[in-house]
Amino acid sequence: MGRALVLLLGFGAVVGTALDAFHTFSGTTAYTHPVVLSTAWWAPLLFAIAYGFGGVLYARGFERLGGRRPVPSPLTLGAGLGVFAAIYALSAWLPPHAKLVVVSACALGAFLAFDRTGAGLLLGLVSAFLGPLAEVLLIRAGMFRHLAPDVLGVPFWLPALYFSAGPTFGAFARAVVAHPVANEAGGSALAQGLPGATH
């Protein structure tokens, strides 16, 4: 678990911050006190925590809720992360009036393509609620802002973006969390259906 958490923390600090840059450079969001490349000093730390602990909680929650979908192959995991990045980019550069419909449709498509489980649906809905709630609190604290908000300082399309993280990044987190467990148990990646296996 320790190695998995460290990897997910690093993923969030690097990849999460890079994806967030789509929003800052497109004029979708703005930090109150940017330091480097329009990003606040605390942003990488925040994304590390969100992706790190959020990824572990998603993986454990998926298991506890009875999710039976096997961990995808590396190719599928990569495709999922690519889709997540594409949805992030669409939420940044699409015209404001098109974002809600397109981002929501893409989030639903990602769920149908990569998950289709009750556990994934429930966890996606939880993410769609908690993610925007966290942003509302950050906005109220004066740390950043959305430049085209709809309600409570956030846009209507934001829950769909958080929902899309479940079947894409969530699957990656499940693979990262499961991989060290398989090694400790002495099982091969091929036998366990973990990264390195094909399905």
C-alpha cells in the first residue's frame, strides 16, 4: 500500500497539475496568487493529496462495494487516462455554452467504455458531489476562482468532469493498489490480471 500511495501522490503532483494547467491557460480558472506558470505554490500539493488518497479510497471503495470488473490491461489503462485528459481539455477549451452537454456525454461514454459497474457508478456520483464541493470551499477561502461560474462559484459541467475520473483514473488507481498486493502474495501479474497482463 505504501508504494501504491507514493506513486499516486506523485501522479497527482505531476499529471494532476499538468491537467489543471489546461484550465488556467485557457482562462477557465485563475489562482488568486499564482507563482509559476499561472499556478499557485500549493496546487501540486493539493493534487497530490487528491489523486493519492482519493485513488486509494476509490480502489478500496470499489472492492468493498462489490466491484467485480478485473483490473484492465496496460493498454486499456492508458486509453482511459488519455480519455480523461481529453475530457479535461474539452472542459477547458470548448465554448462555455457547449461544455455541459459535451463533457457530460463524454463522461457517460467513459463510464460505458471502461466500467459499467454499480460500484463504479456510485463512486463516480460521490466524486461528482465531493469534487465540486471541495472547489466551492476553496473558492470561498479566496484561493482561486472559475471565470464563468454558474452556481456557488462553479460551472454546471464540473460534476461531470469529476465523474469521468472514476472509470479512467479510478481504474488506474485500482491497478496501482492491486499490483503490490499481487507481488507480496507471490502471484504473477499474468495470473492476477494486473498490469503486465492482457485481457
